[in-house]
Amino acid sequence: MTTWQGWQRFATTDPPAPPQPDDPPRSTEERLAYHSAFVTIRTPAISQLATQVRTLMILGRHQQTTARPSLIVTGPAAAGKTTALLNVGRTCHLAHICKNPPPPGSAHAAAPVAYVLVPPGATAKTLITEFARYLGIPTTTRMTQTQITDAVCHTYTQAGVQLVLIDEIHRLNPRTTTGAQAADLLKDLTERLAATFVYAGINVTDTPLFSGTRGAQLAGRATLITCGPLPARHGTRQPFRDVITDIENALDLTNHKNGTLPRHAAYLHQRTAGRIGSLTRLIRQTAITAIHDGTERITKAALDAVQLDHLAEQHRRPTRSR
């Protein structure tokens, strides 16, 4: 998805649909593929991000003199940051092409959304090259960073990019010379492009991105959205249990009874530490196993037999100090 063609395929391909009561039964292979791809569960963070992005895009639409306000999605690993980022990007893309369909016979559609990954050990030049690669802007090793930046700003403006999604932002370290130059490049792009920037990274507030003069500038322009573990309870609500119910309703198992998984909410919260990524993986993996072994249902014993990611397993079985 870090190229326009790949992003367009992602954004315009219908996401997996949960089974409906009147649908004919799916084959085993179809159900295995469905649980592998699965639906996007709408978490509170996704809803908050969608609202904020829509508002900030309107707020910055006619802003000319200073950088437009931006957003930063932060949180621990496996908390659903990238899923939230991609979901809001797809929504923006589809809304734009619905409102502005390409003219009949046009070979070039507008590119309302750009999705860029910060490369490991990013320098200003390698980072701007990623921006160029997304829209297929030709570059050579002889081109300077300034030349590539000018080409990117010109092409992104011509393509009508309105939303720029930058993932893995925690890889930038402004305390190093190359990291500081890369951070300055992003600031320059926010001032030259008529687009709203949304960043996502692991525990961004604990990284050097928010330190020093550059960090103060970023903090002064960006709204922070925390995509953290879901609490078992929040006042009178039970957010984690609600998400479990949504996941269970989307399963395609012949013998599974709805209401089974919410009864194990306490166990699932302890098992995954409330992380949406670990939770969906656990349930999907157990569902796939249930299809393979013919049980076609998820039980606590089946959940307990699945070995999760190392982060979740560490939380489940913490090492005791002597």
C-alpha cells in the first residue's frame, strides 16, 4: 500500500463481509480465507480518529499562511494504530471519489490519500524518496534532496492529495543529525502541501519526537489520539466486552453460539492485556483451528490452546523476580 496502485486496490476493494442469515453457506476454503482477512472492528480509537480527521481537513482546507493542524496516533504495539490509520484513509478515499468521480474515459484519477512508511534509520533524502515512490515520481541517485522535494510537492499538488498518512513515525530520532533533518523535512512538507498530515507510531510521547524545539513545534500543531489497550470497564460501559461481541457476531462457524465469548471477557482481557491486535488474532486463530478440526465452535479450552504473540504471552505469564 506504499504505492498509489497498491493503495487504490486496497481502498476500492470491498472489505470482507460477515455472513448474513439469508446467505448460502460458504465453503471451507472461503471461510478460512474470511477469518484470515476478517472484518475491521470499529474501536473507540477508530471512531475518534475519523471524527478528528474530518474536522481538521475542513479546518485546514483554506489555511495558507501556516502549517495545517495535524494528528498523531500513539499507543503500544498491537493496539490497532495502523488499522485505525488505514481505515480512516480508506474512508477518505472513497468519500472523495464518490463526490468527485473521474471524467469518462479519463486514465488518471485523483489521488486524495497518500500512505508512507518511515524507513528504518530514515534520513531526509530516504524519507522524501518514499514520498516520491508512492506516486511513481522518477528519481535518480544524482538528484538532490531539494530537487526530489520540489518534484514531490508539485506532483502531490497536481494529484490533489488531501490526506497524508505517515506510519512508523517513532523511527525518527531528532536528536541525531539525520533524524533532525528528516523531522525538518516533514515540517517543510506540512507547510508546502495543502493536505492534512496524520502520523502513527509506538508510544510517540516517550520518544525524542516531543523533545527540544522541534518537539515543541510538533506538540503545538498536532492533536494526540491514544490508541491504547481497551479497558474492561469505563464508567458504566464495558468497551472490551462490546468489542468481543462485535468480533463474535462476525464469525462464520457452524456450531458456535453467540454469547459464548462475552462470558469469557475477563479471561480474554487478562490474556491479551486489552490489546485489540492480540484479541482479534487470538479469536481468528482459534476460529481457523475450529474449522480445521471440525468442532466449528470456540471454547475457553480452545482459546487457551493457542499460543499468541510474545508480548501477550509475557503478559499472561510474567517472570517473577527472586
